[in-house]
Amino acid sequence: MARFYRLVRLVIDLLVLRSRGDRSKDVEILVLRHQLGVLQRQIARPRFEPEDRAVLTALARVLGRDHWSILLVKPDTILGWHRRLVANHWTYPHRPGRPSTVTETRTTIIRLAHENPTWGYRRVHGELARLGITIAASTVWAIFKQAGIDPAPNRASESWTTFLRAQAAGIVACDFFTIDTVMLRRYYVLFFIELDRRRVHFAGSTTNPTGAWTTQTARNFLMHYDRTIRFLIRDGAGQFVAAFDEVFRSDGATIIRTPPRTPVANAYAERRSGRRERSHRGWVLSRERSGRKKRGSGRRAGDRPDGYESVRQSCERLATCQCARTVAISRAAATTTVRSPGSAFSTWRPKHRGAVP
């Protein structure tokens, strides 16, 4: 309505202006130019409505390019208005996309997936169809992916790590680690480790671990172990014979044998045995005891193996020996003198640093 009113008013003004004389038109033009100059000094950049742009564009076309200097805008601005008008005419409104899935439907899909780990997105899609919920199977798959839900086989199967964490309270792992003495005699130490508390029990040590010795050591270990063992993890070593497994089965435990060449399946025991061997070789010099009893007999679970010495005591003993040797060498080098035929007394020093005179 406002545009029609402005258009009618403009037409009437043009008719009135045509009936007037040239003198009055010139005076009016001067007055309008003066008022326009005043407004330009007060307003830096006037704003034009779409109707104003249409009128100015039409009048500019009548005036011609030679008289466009009297307009408030530049010729490039008028051309820009025209390009925008053409673009708006050929621009269609954007259609809205597919609506998102209802929140209740999304919640139902996720709940069905958690309550039924063996169901894939196809099965969930079929159950939704039975409930009267219309949805595409690809949408169910997309919801699974956004919620971080794995495919059905991966959700249904339980990983080895998850099994160990859930059942760690009753799982015990066993393995051997070796100790080499100063005389290059190797001892095999059988130990058990509790997975929940990481507590290590040393069962015994011997230089010749046989099946009979391992079985007797397992009996000795169970005599002093007061907790319930649900699962025993061991590798496929030949020392773990059937009688060894029967000792734990009689106590209600289940034997889990790790696959061949798979130390990660018995990671807790393998890590402990490797750490013991590295620390023992790097810090402890074991020696054989004289007059000791027969290896592997009369030893209780939890005792330290034969030839095993405390790391701290061994380090202190080695440090003391090295310090004493260094002091002796320094004193000998400083106090030992010889008489030279051609000079006075001179101090004799060893040819090589650290050599004993």
C-alpha cells in the first residue's frame, strides 16, 4: 500500500511540474540543491529504501549518464542496485532438509542396542518396524555411529583386557624367572602374582625344574595361600604338567593356558619376571651358599630363592669394596718412594692410572 501511495504521489508531482513555468522550476531547483547541500553536511551516508532505489534508478535513466553527477550515489552504486535486483528475482527460497530423528526414537534405538549386544542395526530396524516406528536402516546405522556403539560382533565379544579387569579378584598368574650366580650357575624361580593386588609370592627355586618339583611347589603354595583362586594363568612350559593343573583344579580353580608365543596373554607375570631378571643382573651378584640343604626341599611359599641377596646390601658391599680399593691405591701411590741414582728422593707413580704397585 505504501509503495502504491508513493507511486501515485510521484505521478501527480510530475504532472504538476509539467504545467509550471521555467522560472519557478529553476527557483525550486536552486532551493532543493541548497537543502541537499545542508543535508549532505549533516548526514555522511544516507540510507535508501528499496522504493527510493527504484525511483532514483528510473530518474537516472531519464537524465542520462552526463547528469549523474547531481545524484547522491555513484554510478557504480546504481549498477550494483540493478545487479542485486536481478539476482533477487532469480533466487528461489531454499527448501528445508529432511527433519531430524525424533528424540524419543533415538533414545529407543540406543536403549535397544545396549540391552541387546548381539543385535545389529538391521535387527534393531526390524524391531522398530514391529513397534510401528518408521525409520530407515541407514538412519539406525548413523545413530549407532554417532553414539559410539560398535557393530554387533564387537559388542557381543568380550576382550581379554575386559575379562581380566572384571575377574581380577580371583585370578593368579604364574611363571618362571632365572637368576645367574657369580659361578654362572642358573636358578629357576617359580612365582605367583595376584592380578588385583600385584602381590608376588615366591614359591621356590631350583636348578632343574621338573614336573614333580613344580607339582610339589604348587602344593606348598596352596598350603599357605588363604585366598580363593578362580583362574590360574600359565604358559605352555613343560614344567606345568597335568599333576600341577590337578592341584589347582582340586581347589576349585580353572586353568587358563596361554597360546604359544603370546606373552601378552600373560602380561602381568611376563612383565614381573622380566623386571626381576633385569634388576637382578644389573645390581646383584649372587653367590652359592655352602652347606645348604637340597634345593627345592623344605622351602615354604613366600621364602626368597637360594642365592638371592638384598639389592641394597649388595650395592653397599660393592660400593664399600670399591671405595676401600681406591683409598688403598691412592695411599700407595702417594707414599711409595724410590731412590734414583742421579737425583734426590722422587715419588714413584704407577705407569697406568689405577694400577696397583
